[in-house]
Amino acid sequence: MKRISWLDNARAFAILSVIFVHATENIYIMKVEYLNSISLPSMLFAHIGFTFGRLGVPIFLFLTGYLLLDRKFELNDCYKFWHKNWKSLLITTEIWIIIYDVFLRIFHFQHWNTLGLIKDMLFMTSVHMGHMWYMPMIIGLYICIPFMARGISKLNIKVLLFPLTILGFYAFIIPIINVINKIFSFKTINPPIDLGFIGGVYGIYLILGFCIKKGFLKNFSTQFIIILCICFFILTVLLQLTSYQNNIKYNVWYNCGFLMICCLCLFELFSRIYLLKREFKLSTWISKNSFGIYLIHFPFIMLLRDLIKTIPVIMPIKVILLWSLVLIISSIICYIINIFPKISKLLLYNR
């Protein structure tokens, strides 16, 4: 399949932002007492950097929906997808769960626990690496992608507006309302509606990626989408800042409607703006290796964070240093592993 430059650029941006959010939360302490005690510029950097980092996962999910949900999945195609994509992803994930457990034991982040390892591998507990929540989620979605694609691939996106509006309200708007309710000491809302049958908010992200491919935002001008993207980024930052100022911890998650709209607009902009559509060799390489970088980077975050914290520079510089070092180290390791194609397929899910 011929590579599409803007998709590569979007994927490269996504992995860079994911590493940035991990660098930010490992240098700063994302808690009320700490952030409210530091200088205003540093606190703003923490919130802005954290929000910027949160753009990555939605972009990855949009890409998945964009690339997979308009495929024609006949019976044999379903089996091929599960064999080639799902099974391979599962094997790679299991290998890394073992690697992480060995790493945590060797570097004294936790004691060895064989039963705990088995539970981790069966996805019965949360793996003790902050970023690994993503893997059970995407593995679950990959099981259902053939069904989802068969269900919506032939639909006009206008038909999707009704369910997306209703489900989007509960998935993305209610969480914002609940944050505001906490700020004003009002009772939070816990609606009984279940979004699990479409993969929750993550399933909606996939469908929105499909909608972008079908021209969901094509009637809006680029200037309008840029303004919308910036405005909702600022609103996401302000929501967190206001919460912290009212002594309420709120670090934005992917169920925030402000963040979702910002990311949706940003994804559309990657497909429109000339500079973002150009081919860059470095961006293409990072895109090809984004999953490997994702899997490799977090142990080095853990190993380097305390060392970086001791450097006598301001906190934002420490974040950028940690982000840069981890990115470089992860990329070098990916490059070395790629020399051995069979190992690369197993460890990095390279196709």
C-alpha cells in the first residue's frame, strides 16, 4: 500500500505528543498541592504541555478508523484480519508485558510476582506501566473492527449524525458538566446509559476517523477549523486550570468533549494544510516506527526522570530534556531492532 504523507505526519505527531505527556507528568507532580505551589508560568506550562500530550491518542484512534472502517470485510477478510492484525498485536503485547515485568524487577520498581504476571498477561489487572492501558483497549477494538466496518462502511455519514450526537453527549459532554459541578460543589451526574457496545469513547473516536474520511468537515473553511482547534485547546487548558484553582484535581482524559473537538479539527487540518501534507523522511520513519517507540519509551522515562530532576534548570526545560532523550534512545533501539526483520515483527509489530 502506498504511504500517504499526511497520515504519516499525523502519526508521527501523535507519538511525539504521547511521549511529551509522559515526560510532563513524570517531571511535574500533577496534583493540586504541588501545581498550585509553583510559579504561574511553570504551572501554565504543565497544563499546556499535559494537554498537548493528550492530543496523541485521539489522533491514533482517528487514524485507525480512517484506515480500517471503510474496508470491505467479507467472511474470509475477517479471519485474515484477526490472524494478521489482532493475533500479531496480542503476541507483541504479551511479549512486552513480560519484558516490563522483568524490567520492573531488575530495577527495583516492584517485586517479582508470577501470579501477578499471569494476571497481567490475561488482562485481569492493570499492567504496572502507565502507558499500557492503551493495549487492552486497542486489542478489544481490533476484535470488533470487522463488525463495525461491515456495519457502517456503506452508510452515508448523515445517517451517523443522530447516534453520534446522542452518544457523544453522554460520552463527551457529561464529563465536562461533572467537572464544572465539582467546581461549584454540585452533585455529579451518573447516567445509566451504557456505551460499552461501541467501545465507549474510544469506539466513537474510530467512527469519527471514518467520518473525516467521508468528508464530515469538508464544508467548513480551513480558517474556521484552525480557530475552532485553537479555541477548544484553550478551553481544555482552562477547564483544568480552573479546577486546580478550586482545589480540584482534573487532568484531562479522552472523554472530554473540548479535547475531542480540538483533536478532530487537528486531524482534519493534517489533511488540508500544505506543510502538514508534505513528505518528510524523518516524519515517515517516526510514523513507521511509532508503535515500537511507544512500547520502548516508557521504561526510559522511569530510568531518567529522577536524574533529569536534579539538573539545575527550570521545569519546562527538564520536560523537554526528558522528552528529547527518551525519543532519541527509543528511536535508536527501534533502528537496531529493525536490522532483524523477524525480531522486529515480534517486538515492534512492524508490518
